Amino acid sequence: MGCHRASEEPKTLVGATKLPSSAELHKETIVIARMGGEDAKDLLNIEVRPTNEVVVAHYRGHDKALVAQESLKVSVQDAERMRRMLWRLRPDDGAPAQKTVPIGCEYVYDAGFDWAVAFAREDKPANFLQFSLPYPRYCKTPAYAEARALITVVVGALPHSNVIEQFPPVGTHSP
């Protein structure tokens, strides 16, 4: 039984060696983020909260003014599935920058990111962890491809969102 259970655990895509307990992980808010717009000053935030609420927000500019926000209805099972998938991208607590990108990728300081996934807890604000998915020109490893696919699946499985649908990709104008 122990071997079967171990095989069900999600395999890390960042080289994490020890995740906190499931009960501790359920206290985290997971934020999936992406930059967009012609000048890359638009920010899409998708929060999976410990309450199983999913909040999608579009922010704009240096002061990150709120452009639009929605709360999405997801089942407890769907929220749990998203968490389990995204935990594969969770770095170890206190991980160095090189361990916050997919296995085999080089961390490139100030290169930006295609997607970021952050893990935070209100009761432990100093333990903010962020996974960064580099732009494709910076990495082409199997872990990179799997991480990109995983994020695409999670975002694609969300209920319809006008905020996500109308979010401007990088290189397009935002009002």
C-alpha cells in the first residue's frame, strides 16, 4: 500500500525535495500570474484561495490599478485538482532562484517570465515562494514543456472568465 501511495504523489518539476504536509499546503493561496499588453504593464492574477474560491483580476500600470475582477465558481474537487497540479511547481521553502524554474532550465535574472506561480500564506508572509516559467527562448527541457502544459491545463479548466478572455497578450494594446 505504501508504494502505491508514493506513486500517486505528484512529481516535482522544479526539483523540490520536501513539500509541507497536505494540511499545511491547503492553507496556501496559489496565484497564477502573467504579464501582458503592449508595454507588458498589464498583470493577470488567478488566485486559488484556501476557501476554494478562485478570483481572477486584471491590473494595469506601475500602481497596479484594478481593471476588472471576477470570482469563479469551482467545486471543491476542481480546486483540489488545481492545487495538486500546481504543487508540482512549488519550490522548496527557502529555495534559491535556480530551484524556482523548471528542472534543467537556467535562472536568468531580470529576463521576465511567461507565467509565474506563487505560493503564499497569510499567517507566514515571509514564506512567499514563486515558480517562474521562463519565456521559451530561455529553456527547452522536458520539465519546461510539462510545466507549460500543466499551467495551460489548469487555466483552461477554469469556468469561463471574461477577465481571462479579454486579457491582452504581450505586444497588444491595453486600454
